[in-house]
Amino acid sequence: MKFLFDHNLSPRLVQRLADVFPQSAHVSSLGLEKESDFVVWTYAQANAFDIITKDTDFNDLVFLHGFPPKIVWLRLGNCTTTEIEDALRKNADLIQQFIADSESGVLELQ
């Protein structure tokens, strides 16, 4: 699975989750940290990334424009990077099933 981690998540997650989500990147490593959500979404689409975010705007983009990219929407509230890492690891199988599902564009993790 190849994910683009949004600016509202720590860049450290890319390395910490490389064993689960190889070939992933963070928007900051691609020079996209100050770009609009639409630009990030378009970049992800053009480069075969799916997006992990805490931002509700990506849900709206999928609703308006469809997918890909698919969105893993973290609805975890205020939490640490370690808690986010744990939630993604715990749900790795669910995330993999979601990516393989041709009918779904957004997966909410709470």
C-alpha cells in the first residue's frame, strides 16, 4: 500500500510504518505541505497514492470527484503520533481490504 500522509500528521509516521505501508510519503517530503487539499489530492491521484489524513476536506473531495485516491480518514481526536501509529497498525488488515474494495472511497477510523 502506498499512502500520502497529510500535513496534519507527523512525517515520522512514514518511517515508523514503512513495514506496513511501503512506498509511502509525507506531503512535506514532496514539497506539498503548504498546498491546498485539492492540489494534494490531485498529486496523489496522478502518482498512485492513497491519502491518510485527519482532515474532513478530503472526504468532500472524494464525494465531489470520486476516487482514486482513496482516503483513510482518522477520526481519533487529539492524540499522539504513537497512538496514530498504533491505530494504523491495528487496522492494517481492514485498510488493505478497503484499498482492494472497488466500491468504497473513504474509510473512517475512530
